[in-house]
Amino acid sequence: MIIKTHVSRTPFQENTYILAKNNEVLIIDPGDRMENILPYINPKDKVLAVLATHGHLDHVSSAKKLCEKFGCPFIINSKDQALLDHLKKSCESYRQEYYGTPKIDIDIADKKALSIGPFDIKILHTPGHSQGGVCFLVDGILFSGDTLFRRSIGNTTFYGGDLETLLNSIKNELFTLADETIVYPGHMGTTTIAEEKKYNPYLNL
């Protein structure tokens, strides 16, 4: 599997991940304008789906346009529907461009796994940053959204956030993974489960 990372050119500096295997592609957390993401996609490749770890604007801003362009489904936990419903207002509040609100095509609220083309995805439900927050485990690699960062965790002061819930999500879901699991977070650089167990100050209080 090939993983390409695009850091958004917005103040959020969010990571969008493009996963490619056998000329088929998944897009995770498209938080920048579509035109900035397209160069990471080989024109010969087929985009199978757009996935979001949660519904905040910096993770879904171009989801609608990408799904329309490639004729592919938008996949997210419907427990974050309220965030999608307020996407336009959120963009206005943060003075970000609004590219339309994506419609949920595949709801993963009750799913623990999903197979899309050559990709087998394990879905880890990790509320705390948002009510519908999830992480995706693909080929042993974790895409953690805003649940877990390198030596940090997601903000829990937003709507639907709760610190105790987030910490429990990390300990009960993510820290049960193999120590060598590489973590690709929604912001900042990569890390591993072992590093976060040892050095993350929020998990070692």
C-alpha cells in the first residue's frame, strides 16, 4: 500500500491521506480544497471512497466535491451528523471556504470493519474529540484522525467532546494494538503506539 500525505494549506494544517493499492484509491479526511488534493491522485487510478474520521470542517471540507467528481461514496459515523449539519456555519466562523456539505452514503456507526476493493479496514470507535470519532486500521497502519497525535491528543472542548471519554477510547481501543503500529494522525507527524504509551503526557498522568 502506498500512502501519500497532503498537509492542508489552511491554518489547521490538517493531514489528508491518499491510500493507493492496485491502482485503486481511498481518500481519508479531505480537509483542503479539492484542487490541492487532486495532484496526489494518479489519473489512471480509481477513487473508491472518501472516508472521514469525524465531521469537523478541517477533515471533510472537500468531501462533497471529491465524491461528486469521482462518483464514490462518503463514509463517516452518523453520530457526527450534527457537525455536518453545521458545516457551513463552521466554515463561516473560521473564515474558511465552504464547498458544500457531503451526504452520508455509508454509515459506519454500527460497523467494526469494512471492505472496499483491495482495502480491508478495521473501524475503531473512539469518541471523545467528537461523538462519532473513529480511527481506521488499514494493513496494520492506524489513521487516528484527531483522537491521538504525536505526544498529544485531540481537543475535547468542542461540541460533543469529553476528555474522560477520549482517554478511555485511546486506552481501550488504540493501546490494545501492537506496539509497533505506525500512527498517521490528523495533524502533525507520524508516531507509534509504543511511543505514545511511553511519552504521551496525557496518557501518563
